[in-house]
Amino acid sequence: MRWHHVVALGLLGLSLPVHAADSTHPFRIGERLTYEVSWLHITAATAVMEIAGMERAESHMPAKLVGTAQSRPVLTAFFPVDNRVESEIDFTTLVPKHMTFRRREGKKKEDIEYVFHQQEGTVTAVRGGTAESLPIPVGTQDIISCLYYTRSVLPLKPGASLTMNVYHDKKNRPVEVRVEGIETIESRWGDMETARVLVIMPFHGLFMNQGNIRVWLTTDERRIPVRMKAKVILGSIVADLVDGVSGVGLAK
């Protein structure tokens, strides 16, 4: 079983204070979300998503999205996982500029790098020591930036949807996101009102899934993904938020 792209964090570079974020987004630099990832009712991994600050450039405000996934001892004994995804983005537009993926799963070791040239409409992909340039639509997302883009742009109303282009594995892939409904779920912070969002996946994304992924976003101002669920070959993988919420998102 592969755990790459399980959300898809440690602070890197020059950190900025939390209040330095663009107020138009529901998240801020300094946000850190920790998840327990379970499979067949076993807590198999810990995943962290974090927005790290970087030194401000003259023309834009950069940030780094960092996602890590590490297996727990119960899984490490027969299939160790230690993955890290980093995506440098323009924090105003939320488009990626540079993504690296350090993948360590079992005996598999792989390093992937994408350099996005958004204005030119190309991406340089480096994989296995080979580099090639491929065309992309302007505004293309990567496998981690697409989640933050969805949190910022998608209206959390039943029936709302959006489609974005995600570059992954040498291909441009249209990803559709739909709000299925409003649902109250139980959490360690009490009942939370969430929007249940269906992500129609044409590739293996957050999980090595065998179909679509569902994400539950809080309907408050932070739009936090408190749960993610995907079917795999045997059963389902569920990622539940265990740290990163402080009194928001509670159902009224």
C-alpha cells in the first residue's frame, strides 16, 4: 500500500508571523494541521500539513506548503513510510512555482521535482535524473496546492463545484470538486458543521485510492479539512484532524 500524497508539514526558510497572511484566504501562514491516518481501524500513520513563510519577494508574497506522512510502528514493521512534499507558491494567487516530492515507501525511493513557468505555460519535470519541459494551462495546480486553492475558492454550498487543472506524473489532469451537502460530524472538539466535498480523481492523489476522495471542510471562516476518506484495494483510508483547531467550526 502506498501513502504518497497523504496530505500533503515543518517550518522552512524565514518564518513570518501568522497575522502576515493575505486576509482574502481562509488560512494563514503558520497554520499547522495534524492528522491521524487509519486503515482497517488501525492508526497507521501521522500526516501533517503546514504553511511556512518565506522571505518576501518584490513582486509577490511567497509561501511554502509542506506535507509529511510518516508511518506508525504498526505499519513501519512491514512497510515503512517517510514522505515529504514541498510546494513553493505565490500566496496571493495560490499558484505553484516549484514542487519537490521526497518519496520513501517500503523499498521504493524516489525524488521528483517540478518547476512551474506559469506565464510561459510550461513545467519542467525532473524524475529519475531526466528533465523534460511540458505544456500546462496557466494557473495549473500541483498535488498539494490544489487543496488550498479549493479551500479558498470553492463556495461551501450544496451543488457548488469547480474544475481545475492539476499537473501530475507528466500529465495535465482535470480535477472536479463538488459540494455534496452540509453534514455535522463528531470530532475531539465536539460536533462540527462541515461541507462534504467530493473530489473526482483521475489519478492517485492524496491516497493510493481506487476512486474518488471525500473531504469534510468546516463551514466557518477557516474552512479546515477535518476529515478525508478514500477507498483503497482493501477497505478505506481515513485521515482525521487531531491538532490545529482552536474553538472554530463548532456546530451551533
